[in-house]
Amino acid sequence: MILSDLLRKTGIQAPREFASVEITSIEEDSRKVVPGSLFVAIKGFRTDGHLYIKQALSNGAAAVLTERQVFKDPRICVNPDHENRKILSMISSRFYDYPWNNLVTVGITGTNGKTSTARMLHWIFQKHDMQCGIMGTIGHLIGGENVKAIVTTPGALDTARMMREMVRKGDECCVMEVSSHALSLSRVDNVRFDVALFTNITQDHLDYHRSMGDYLNCKKHLFDLIKKNGRAIIGTYSPGYPEIKGAVTFGTLKNDTYRISEMSGEPGRISFLFHADGAVIPVEMAIPGKFNIYNAAGALSAAVELGIDPGSASESLGDFPGVPGRFQSVNLGQDFLVAVDYAHTPDALKRILMQASELSENRVIAVFGAGGDRDSSKRPVMGRIAESIADILVITSDNPRTENPDVIISEIVAGFNSESTRRIIVEPDRRTAIRSAIRIAEPGDVVIVAGKGHEDYQILGKKRIHFDDSEEAAAALREVLG
């Protein structure tokens, strides 16, 4: 594609002598630039792409798109609006020929439940012979091949490139988890969805968003990206959901489009009734966690809206295997339950501990911390929630990043009731903390290791080391069981 065509309707003028140059790729990382590339310089949070313009040109960039004039070179095009994120979204879409038009696309946003809902919907599609790609927190799936995920929602360039690859490899659908950061940073501005689904909203990312109102408005942007004749689906089961004109809803309210009733949960199994189109359909799933009922209802609602029979969709979930790191049981034959979960927000922690309390025949032991360099206001809230539900609390490190782990822990502890009779163990070393919790577990206890779920690393300072909660829990169980 020639440069002038690529920049059409962007408001950026290609230099006359380079207007007809052929662009063979678009890159925002100068190290990936090859002869024929268009390099798009973006001022990011950690570095500035404008520092690497010379490297991009020396690597053979046919042209460079900047947010400001850095130095004079005929190959440099300056964006008069000084914001290249939106432009990158526009030109990536054009370069990869709007691949979402060749896919049934579902975008899922919300604080909690995105991953489980997405994986359940993917399972339903696959059971109905609809090859489906995924973009999400625990990994991407393109043409049946797993691709490691660095962030929940890839950047605009990678999103367009990956969705085009899905089309090329035979995927008919794409289910995408859409984070608030992605919506704020124009990563999906030009993507269009057949279904936009909202799970819930609770406190998170207030280090980035100015307020809960700003956070919600960011989430609502997903509904601006629906295809003609597409559907908005809203979960009403949690407070704070947005009112979207024409949206269908799912939850426990009598006037919900898709209603849930008769919810039941026991170790390793959940069941409920799904009310759809006048039918009342029993759903049974061999996974733990009553909160997964809401995730399943969201997936079923999307499937039905896309034309799948509600009875058939519900039946498909009968052998859904669960999601790594989401109430993931670690079982070596012990007489107490150990589960790993990604819960890292106040609401998610409350849900997982309440579920643990329902399942426990004895005590609930909670191992958790909070991420460093992130929203610190939620730390005492998480401490207060955990103290109100769990019998024993083991406070430890999550991903401390560049913060002092002891400071993070002290802010969690600050949320505790000074008159609490709960047993509290403070152990900054996460490996030792997990072992401590498992050593003191008794028959009938439920041990929840929360915060990291599927992640197989821990970030200490600026260094990422291998660390997997499920591996550590299994190792601790082997020591206890001999």
C-alpha cells in the first residue's frame, strides 16, 4: 500500500517526493523495522518512540510518522494533532483491511469475569463447529495455536495484525477481552464488534483512571464500537452497571432478557436455571465457584444473541474444563481444599473468599497481597474484606515491582479492625507464605492463594522471575504429605 493511501483521512500530509512510496509493514518498535516499513513514533509511559527515529531510518524505514518535529528529514511526516495512538489504530485497520469484517467478533469488558466468560464462549463456539480465536489475559489463540499474552488487549497494530492472521488461518470468530486501558489508549478504536458485553465494575486501576466515573465511562466506550445490527449485552447482577439504550441484559432481575435462578454450588460443581426466550434451561458445570454462574450466563447470552440455540449452548458447557488460575484446584489427595485464583481486586477477593466460606467445613485460610506501583487505595479495602471473611490471613507479596513489599503489606494491614480476633501471619516471601498456609491447614479447611492466578512470574523491582502459585502450592503439599 502506498503511503498517501495509508494516510488518507488522517489529516497528515505525506511528503510529495515520498507520497507514492510502497509501505510493506507498519511498526511501532524500531527494532522490528525493515526496508519498506512505516515507523510510527509514540510517546509512551516508559519510553518515547521519538528517541528511536534514527535507528528506524538506519534500519530502512521508508517513512516515519511522528508527533512532533524532531529533526529535518524528508521521510518524516508530522501529525499536527500530536497524538499517534489514534492514527496508529486508523492506519493499522486500513493496512490489514479491517479483518473484523470477516469475523464474528465479541468484545468483553468489565473488572472481573472477562477471562472466564471469554473462555466459556469460545468453548460454546468450538462445540458448534465454529473455529474461534481468542485475545485475552491468559493467552491468545490464533488458528488453534497458542500465543503468549503480554497484556490483556494487544496494541492497535498487533490487534489488527492478529485478527488478520485469524482470518488467514480459518477462524470464523474472535472473542476479545477488552481492558479499560485498551479503550483509553485507542487500541480498539477502529475494531468493530458484533457483540459488546459488559460483566461488572468494581474498584480497580484507580492509579490510572481519575475516578470510578472515569473508569466506567472508559468501559462504556466499547458500546461505541458495535457493528450495525450488533448487540450490547449488560450484566445486571452487580451494582454500577451502565444503562445502554437497546441493550439486552443478564442477571437475576425479573425483567432481565436472560435471567438466572436456582443457583447452587458445591465443591467442583455449579448449577442454575437459564431463562431464555420463554424456555427454562437447566445448566450444570463441573467447575467450582458460584460466581462462575454469572460468567456462564454472560457467555450463554452472547451465544444466543449470535444465533445459537440456548439449549444447545447450555449443554455445551457441561464439560467445560475451567480456566487456569480461576479457582484452580491443586489436589494431591489432601483432606483440605487448596485453590489458586487471580482475584486481585476488592470485589474479586470478596467473591472468592465468600465462595471458599460456603465450601469450607472448617476454616478459610487466605494468602494474598497487592501489586506494587498500582492503585494503593484498594489495599486497606482488600485487607478489611479478607479479615471479615477468612479465619486466617497470610499477608504476603504479589508483584511488588519497585515498591517496598513491607510498605504494601502495612497498607493492607491498615484496613484491619484493631479489635480483630483473626489470626494474621505476615510473610513477605510469597513462597514461604504459601508453605505456611498449607502447613497449618487442617481437614475441611479451604486455602485460597489469591492475586496471581495463571501468572507464572513475579516482578521484583524491575526483574521478572519465574513463580507459579499452583507449582508452589503443589510443592508445599508434597512436603506436608511426605
